Amino acid sequence: IIIAYPILLLYFYILLLFYICYFHLSTLSTYFLFFFFFFFFFQAEDGIRDAQESRGLGDVYKRQSYGWELMSYFNCFVPEIQKKIKDNPHLAIQMRSTFVKLASLLEVPCTRIHQAAGNDALLTASLESVSEYYSSELVVFVRKVLHIIPTSIFAVLKEIVRILVDNLKECPTKLPRKELKDQSQLETRQRLSHLTADISKYANGILAMETTLVGIIQVDPHRLLEDGIRKELTKQITDELHRAIPFDSGKAMTAVQFDTILTRLSKLLKGIRQSFEYIQDYVNVHGLRVWIEEFSRIVNFNVEMECNAFMQKKLYPWNSKYQSESIPIPYFQPESEGATYSFLGNIVRNLLTMTDPRATVYVPALGAWYGLQSFEEIVGTRTFNALTESIGTPGLSALDRLMCFIITKDLQTVIGKLRKQGDVVSTTLTRMKQLLSPDTGIPVETVHIYTKLLQSLPPTFATECSDVLVRIGRLQLLRSHIANELRSNAKLDSGPLFWALTNANQSLLADLGQHYDDPEAHQMPGSIIAELSPFLDCVGISDSHSKVYVTAKPISELCFLLVAIVVAQLDNITYDDRLCCLTTMKRGSSFDAVPFASGLATLLKQFHSDVRHLLFGHLLQRVRASLCDFDHMDDKQKQAEVLPQESYNVMAFIDLLRVPAAFEGDDFHRVVPPQLFGEARLKAPQKKK
């Protein structure tokens, strides 16, 4: 046998070469003959040696893996076969016999294990695992070989995208007869027809294959084609999104530049989607469904990877529930440490940079950020309409989730600062509590006691906490704009779904109210709350200020720390009659009143409601103290103002804070007299000369 093997091998090679030269076979046929000979030879060798009882299982696996290793891991013959299939897609039908022959690799090892198993449960279980492993590896190899067809389809699709977006113009509804030929664009449509025929040819090549049993796994050619198309679509969308929206930390992006980038991205993705829907009938794939599923999977995967920066336990890409082995989402390494991972992080960073309070101010009457110098709209409804056109509803929902993680991180930061400083000045705060309690009274030392409270804290403490609260407030206002956009889109695109979710939400709120009124008679709603919440967020039925982001332990005398921060910031602002809101008097200040109120309301929601009541009570105590001190001022200031500037600033801030803090109605008016609101601060009439 040892001598016969080399002679037999040489004989077969000579016979094979003679057969190729005599019949002038093509290159692809030559690859098939070499491939089949390779496996037939080793199977013949197995048949000769199977009679030897001393032959081990490892020897069988070793010889059977030679050809498989060359084909699968070293890609022998694979590029040449793919080139032939690309030139002539109908050759994919012939690959079925190749895959069936590859499946014969399973026969010898599985037969040996089955013979050795007997009544051994361990070997029986190993037979199933070996069969499943080899079958899955064979299916992966089949996908790799035939993936040349989806790749070729998308190569043609790029040309179709260019024609549909740039060249092909929409025909008007009415036009003169003499212009009909010019509007028809015959050459462009002929080119589009040729490209469509090419795509249909590629798809028919793989769809003509029959369903094949590869090992213990059944391979459906339609499923292979759809998975390959999904893989190429996912790769193309991910690449475009990754390159589309940059972020430069050294230079803030202008509103015009940001809108231009979003418009270009919207045009590009719209072209890919339209072309994909255009060819769906020719490749037998539901284009819109595939687009929505893959785009949603991409943005959700990017949210998980982006949120790793805010989590202690990192989520690896291969552990994500949105990742798939057959349809993988490309993973990009961050450019540097601390850099954003995806386009979602770049969008959030650009929005935060564009809404920097040192260059912009939020005007609640207009619902947008405006530039302090140019007074042009920087971020507003227009911006979120452009975001909807570019990244769609799934993208907006993903942005909302990412902002929640950033808010949680910032809340942990500011709560840590408050807790640390409260422990340092606990004695001083306890004394201040004795002097300022109850909040319905007037302090003995009037406004001077607040000066002492500020002096007991570090000089930069109020500014540092205020900057974090302003950032939280900006994120909350951005989330409110996203919720408004999602709500509007849901009403227009899917009215029945929106109102069904609205009714379900109201019913759950009513059940919760009855439960808290009488827990014994009405049970708490079960898991339906957690199941319904994601749907409510996707259609914008949510209040960003009412959410609890962190579970914070109580902080001793927290109310007085917050009063000190508010008083320190309100001394530098004034009411602007043109903008109808509070604005800072210092150029280049990092304080903005509306985001600050929004951030403070979010912070109050993380603690017991008593802290909110105490804060409003002590802020009104500050107003009363200022009014009492107003009597001791000179006559000129009394003639200029009816209400002191400090008191009016505090009242205007309370008016800003009460809405996001959900402190309205009877609870609010029991603390705040309604006479103090409205046009409270009036200019004193000037005497005529």
C-alpha cells in the first residue's frame, strides 16, 4: 500500500492533464476537476485503509481536513470561481454539486463517532456537536463563495443611485407635446434599463439553485441572496454614516454648515433607499422592510457602542444583540481616546457646541437657540426637521437614548460635588437652616445672610455646578425638541398607532392613580409598563423632566446649597423685554437662564419632593427679604423701580422653573402669591419737565 499510493497519485494526475488538454476544458471546469479529484482521492484512500482496525479518529480528521483547509482558510480556487460566477452568473447553478461534495466531509468522521459511540452518551452528544460544527462551517464557506453575487449587485446599484439622484429628472404632470421627447430622457432610461437587467441576471443566477442540504443544515438560495444583500446594504449605510458627519473640537460648526451636511446625507441615503426599492422586484426581496430593519439595527448598535463611554462594564461588539455573524455590522475603532465612536456622538457634540451659552441664548417664546451677535436661529425646529430627513425616526430615538446616558453621567457629577461640599460646610449649613427657618418668615439680617452663605462656599463652587446644570438643561431641551418631532411624525405617518398608544398611556396613568389612592382595592399594573415604555418613547409620548435618571441618597441641607447656587447666578442676569426672557449681563458668560432652570428641575426630580417645596419656599423668602431691604434704599432707586431688580430676577426664575419642575396649580399658589406674577416689575412714571 505504501508503494502503491505515489504511483496511483501520479497516474491520476497524468490522466487528468491528458483529459484537460484533449477536450480543451475551460478554467472553471479545470478547477472543478482538480477539486473533485482532491476529495475523491482522499476518500478512496480512506476506503482502502478503513479495514485497518488500529486506525484512529484523529487520523481520519487530519486527512479529511487537508482539502477543507486549502479551500476555506487559504482561499484556494475561491477568487477564480467568484470571477467566473461574476462574468457568468448562471454558473452558480453548477456550484450546487460542489457544495454537495463538500458535505461528504461529514460522512467519515460522523460514521466513526457513531460506530464508536454505542451506548456511550458522551460520544452521542459529541456526534451532534461535530455535525453541527462542520455544517455551520460549510454554510459559512457557501456564503463566502456566493457573496460575489450581492457584491456585484451593489456595484451596479451605485450606478443606479447616481442616475436616480443626479441624472433622472422627474417628469412634470403637464407639459407641451413638443417637449415630451426632451423630458423623456431616453438615453438615461436606456442606461437604467441595462443596469436593471444586469441586476436581474445576477439574482436569477443564485435563485436558480435548488434548496441544498449541507450537512444537517438546509441552505435556501433565496435566503442566501437576501442575507448577502442585507450584508452589503449594512456595510454601505454604515460607511456613509461614519463619513458623513464630522466633529472638530477646535472649531465650532456653524448652523449653515450643519444643515448642509444633513441635507447632503439625506440626499445620499434617500437615493440608496429609492434605488433599493426600485430593484426589489428584480431580486425578489422586500426592499422597504429590509431597509427599515437594517437601518434600525445599525443605529441601535451604534448607540450601544457609543454608550460604552458612560458605562463601567463595557459591551463588546460581538456581544451586542444587534450584531450578527451572517450579516455583521462594521465596527470602527475610535480615532483617539475620548473621541466619539459613531455619527450619533458627533451629532450630539455638534449640537452641544452650537448651543454654547457663551455664543447663544435660548428663547423660550421662539423655541430655539439664537446667536448673541447675529441673532439668527442656530438650533431649532429647522434643525430637527433636517435630522428627521437624514437619519429618520430610528436615528432620533437613538439620539434621545444617547442623551439620556450623558444626562445620567452629568447628574452623577453634580450630585457628587454637592455631597462632597455639603459634608465640608455641614456646620455652616446647619446654622443657616436655623436662621432661615421657617421659610414663610423673613430673615433677621435680610439679604446679608445670603452673602454670608455664599462666602462660606468656595468661590468657584457655584459656577462649576451651574455649568453642569446648564449642560444638563441644554440636553433636556434638545430631548424635548426630539420628542416634539417624533410626536408630529407619528401623528402624520401613523395616526391610529399614535392615538392607540396615547389611550393606553392615559389608561395606565389612571390605574396608577387609583392604585396610590387605594392600594388594597386596586393592584399595581404589571409588566405592561416596561413593555409599553419603549413604544411611547418612539412616538414622543414622554416628559424628559419627569424621569428619574439616578438613585441618589439624601444630601444633608441640599436645599441651601441650591439656594446659594441660584442666588449667585441670578445677580448677573437681567430681563430682556425684546426676547421676553432672562439674559446674562456679562459677555462670554457660560450661564443661560432657561437651560439652567431645566437642569435644576431635572436635579430636583432625583430627590424627594420635599426638597422642591423647600427650594421654592426659600427663593420666595429671598424675594421678601429683598422687598424689606428695598425700604432702606435711597429715593432715586425707589422712583426708578416698583419692584427691586433682585426680586424681579428671582420671580422670573421661579416662573421659568415651575413648569419643568411640575410645580403648578394649587401646590404652587399655596407657596407663591399669584399677584407677584405677570407684569410685576413696572417702570415708575417719569415726571414731565
